[in-house]
Amino acid sequence: MSRRRQIYEGKAKILYEGPEPGTIIQYFKDDATAFNAEKKGTINGKGVINNRISEHVFSRLSHIGIPTHFIRRLNMREQLVRQVEIIPIEVIVRNVAAGSICKRLGLEEGEPLPHTLIEYCYKDDALGDPLVAEEHIACFQWASNEEMHDISSMAIRVNDFMSGMFAAIDIRLVDFKLEFGRLYDGDFSRVILADEISPDGCRLWDMKSGEKLDKDRFRRDLGGEEEAYREVARRLGLLHDEDSNPGEVLDLSSHRTRLRGTPAPTPKK
Ligand code: 5GP
């Protein structure tokens, strides 16, 4: 069997040349990084879960008319996507104050924002993905005004859809990151949603307990990251019964699962 050509290796994914021109294979790794790759580790099974979650979210988004790069999932860790020219902007959508905005503006984590906020960061690891204004994007021609119009309206639609999707399974969508790419047709291009949507790039809080079900568990050394990612997949209906014990209820406060009906372990003094 001929070896596939690797196009790019990122922190959480490897991209290979796809079987047809204009296609790419995205391979999801278990590697996890935080703080601009200063902290490195692995989350067992993360690649498999993120591949499934991203497939689910992108498929549902395309059903509501959001154009995406997703074509189909190939296997446990790989999906076939359209090749795009990635726009070098991270689009951050925030509903609730958390993470970098709290440090920057002195906000309390968990404060609902007066309205949904979109922020843009310039994708550059060496610079630590700095926050930029739309003026910078226009000035340095990272994206045109028309593209920015499409990007911001798609980001709002994605937020509206995902907020509802997660609320239905008792998860608060606090914030998330999107990436977009240009799909060329001759000299013309249009912007479509690219990359992935998974607990690696979203803040997801359990509505009742407030437990974090996302990469903040790894970033902040909270433990239980595998269980948290699996819990998101389970609630989305993506794990089969043989993958999870249906009688289990997640108790991330002790980083363990306990059987429904059994008392929670008493914390050690
Ligand atoms: P913050 O700016 O608070 O660090 O991140 C805001 C949101 O965007 C969080 O949900 C975070 O996971 C996501 N995010 C920001 N930058 C990155 C990044 O470089 N990679 C990933 N996977 N997610 C990011």
C-alpha cells in the first residue's frame, strides 16, 4: 500500500493528502497542548471522541445551511474534508466570561456577557495568537470585508445552533473557537467553516453542577479529562451502550464515575 503524503502536523491533528484532488484527510491525535504548547500531554481516546463530535456538529450545521469542509468520517480517527486555504484568523465566540477575557478585562469567570461577543485572534504560534481588531484584519488583508461579513454572520448562526444543541443536553456553551477557509472555484472563492468543533476548542459547562466538560480540565490540571470528553459524546448520543455503562452517572468532582444510586464518596479531610 502506498504511503500517504503528510501535508501538515498540528498540535492535535495531522493532515494527509486525500484520495481525490481538493480533498484532505484529517487525523485526530490524542495529544493535548495548552498555553501556546508550553504544556503538553495526552488525553487517552481524545482523537476518537473529537472525530465523532466534530462529525456530528459539522453534519448538523450543514443541515441548517452552514457551508463546511466536512465530507465524511472515514474511520475512528480520520475524516475526509475539502481542501481550503485557511484564513489566518481564530474566531472566538463568547456567551459567558471565561478564560482570557477575564484576565484581560478583569471579569469574573461565569459572568454572563451583556450580549454575544465575537473576538478575532491572528493565527501565529510564535506571537501567541494575539487578539486583533477588524481594522488589523482589513489593514493586513488577512480577509476581505465581504469575507468578514460572511464569517461573522456564520459565527452567530453557529453559536445560536450550538447553544440550543448543548442546552438540550444540559450543557452551557460558554465560548468556542472557529476557523474558516477559502474554497476556490477557478478565480472565485467562498468562505466555509473548517478545522474542527470539539471540547478542545469549546468551553462546555454542565448546567446543573457547573463542572467543566472541556480542555480546561487539562489546562488547569483538574483531572478527569477523558471522562469529560466522553460525557459530552455520550450526551450527544454518540457513544453506544457497549462504550459506556448506562447506569453510570458522571461525578467529576471526584474525577471518577459512580453508579447511580450509590452515595458519593465522602471527601477525605
Ligand atoms: P480563551 O481566549 O479564553 O483562551 O479561549 C476562548 C475559547 O476559544 C475557548 O473555548 C478555547 O478553547 C478556544 N481557543 C482559543 N484559542 C484556541 C486554540 O489555539 N486552540 C483551540 N483548540 N482552542 C482555542
